[in-house]
Amino acid sequence: MSSHTEPNETVQPWGRVDEDGTVFVREDAQWREVGQYPDATAEEALAYFERKFTDLADKVTLLEQRSKRGGATASELTHAVRQLRGDVVGAAAVGDLAKLDRRLEALADTLKDASAQEAAASREAVVEAAREREAIVETVEALAAQDPQKTQWKTTTQQLNHAFAQWQDHQQNGPRLPKNEAQALWKRFRNARTTIERHRREYFAELDDAHRAARDAKTRLVERAEALAPKGEDGIPAYRNLLDEWKASGRAGKRVDDSLWARFKAAGDALYGARAERDATEAAESLPKIAAKKELLERAQAVAEEADLGKARALLTQIQREWDEIGRIFGREQERPLEDGIRRVEAALRTREDADWKANDPRTKARANDMTQQLEDAITKLEEEIAAAKAAGNASEAAKLEEALAARKAWLGALGG
């Protein structure tokens, strides 16, 4: 560095140009050469390097404004300050470079605390990110630990895809984890995902086998059901057995099941259709039978009105014979009310016959006559005892005997004595 000036030099407060066009900048008491600006006047040369200083000063001012305005992190600003100080120190520019450096140093000092806070927050963010990524791994490991036979694979696949999307988002937008920790977590995630995918492949391979077996079994059942068509209604019992086998044959997949079931059901509908046709025919044939039996029920009302039991029995027997000749009626709901009606007529006549038999049975009459004689003897004896009690003046005894006498007379009246 040169500390003196020469004749014919152009000197400004922070710079000078010697007679050969070399430009110097003043730093404290020393002058430092910053370059040359050939083919120009001294003023033009100084102005060129002063503009370079102005550019540096503008950059310093911009950094100061950014630190006040916010939006950039302290670490980003600190890095920018460090780079700019490198540009300022020894810069090929004319101006108060020392002042610019002091401004940058002051700015760096103000950023130290903020940088420390940011670093602490960054470390905490890394710890939190590690916890969150650990939670994602544990979720996938829990899915991998499920029993493949009990797993809802649609839901599990959605959960796995969601977990992988979370993982990718963490990698792209979250804090950067230490390499070893990140690799260990990814290894666990990858292994769990591989296990899930293996379980899924194995499960659906087994399911495909089961579907094939069910498809083959149901195809054979359809063929057997369709072969029953010539039997018509008589094929229904065999079809019901096939239906039991169908229910036990397992699932073949929705589309296959629906297609095979449509054929199987159509075969059954044909059999039941034959029964329906027969039922319709029998129902039509039963209409005159219903009318005939209703007419017989009206005639049967005379059975109850006939006082002579023998004639009543003969009339009912004739009606029963005609009833049986008409035959069965199709449909329990049609036949039962008619059968109940004739049964009531039969029961009513039987009740009358039972009562008549009991009234006219010789053994019953003999027992009644014997009881009448006993009651008459008891009444005579009680009358004598009552007379004796009254004669003796025993009124209470006579009253008791009179009660017993009244009871005996009531029994005798019931026997028709």
C-alpha cells in the first residue's frame, strides 16, 4: 500500500487516481490499489469504482431491511451477511468500506440470538419429525401384524397408501432427519409394507383357489338342477337338496355367483312353476266340491233339529257318505272351515246320544232306584227322630235333624223320586 500522493494525482475523500490511471481506495491511513479504468479521465475512473461501492452499500442496506421486515430466517440472513462481508473486504470499490463492514458486523451480532433460537427450534422440529415418522412406521407395522384371514384388505390398502403418502410428505416437506435415523425408520417401514403386500398376495391367491373350487362346484349344481326339468313337480325334493349343497359350497365371487345363481334359480322356478300349474288346476277343480259340501252343511242343520236320535243318526250317516264321495278339496284354507263345520254337527249328535244312553242304561236305572230306596228309608227315620226330639222338648236336636231331612229330600228330588 502507498501512503502518499504524487503530483498530478486526482484525490477524493475515499479514493485517488494517479497519473497513469491507477485507482486507489483509502482504508484508515493507507491507500489500497483497486484497479485501473483505461482510456478515461480520472473523474470517470473514480466514478466507476464509486458505483461499485454504491452497489455494495445497496446490498448491505437491503440485508438490513430484510432483517427488520422478516420473511427470511436468521440462518439465511447470517449466511448472506457472511458472503457479503467477503465481498466488502478487499473490494475493488471506492468508498467507506470499513463502515460497510461495521454495519455488516453489527447486523451479524443482532442475528446471533435469532440464529440460536432457530437452531434450537430446528432441533426440536427434527425430534418431533422423528416422533411423527416413528408413529407412521408403527401404524404400518400394526397393519403388518394383522391376521391376513381377518383383514379387511380394501381398508388396509387405503391405510397403507395413506401412510406412504404421509411418509413422502415428511421426506419432502419436513425437517431433514439424521441419515442413520432416517434409514433405520425407512427400513422398518419398507419391511412392514413388504409383509403386508406378501400377506395380501397370499390371501388373494388362496381366495382365487377357493373361488375356483366354489365356481366348479356351483357349475355342477346348476347342471344337475337343470337336468331335473323333465321331472316337473316331482323334481322339487331333489332341487331342495341341491339348494342345501349350494348354500354350503362357498362363494365364487360376486359376478360369477350372480350368473350361476340366475341359472340355478331359473331351473328351480321351472319346477315350482309346474307345481303352480297343478295347484291352479286343482283349485279350479275344487270349486264345485266346495259348493257341494256347503250344501251338505246346510242339510246337516236338520240333524240338530231332529228329535228322534235314530232318524238324526241316519240323516247324518247319509250326509257323511255323500261328503266322503265328494272327496278332498285343494287348499287347507278352503277345506278346514268345511271340515270344522261337519265335525261340529257330529260332535253335537254324539253328545245327545251319550246323554240318552246314560239316561236309559238299565244299570244306571238300577243304581238310581237303589239310591231312591235308601233316601226314602233315611227320610222316614229322620221324621221319626224329629218327632221324638220335639216330644222330648229338644228343639236344637230337632232343628239339626230337620236340616238333614231337607238335604235328603233334595237328593231324592234330584233322582226324580
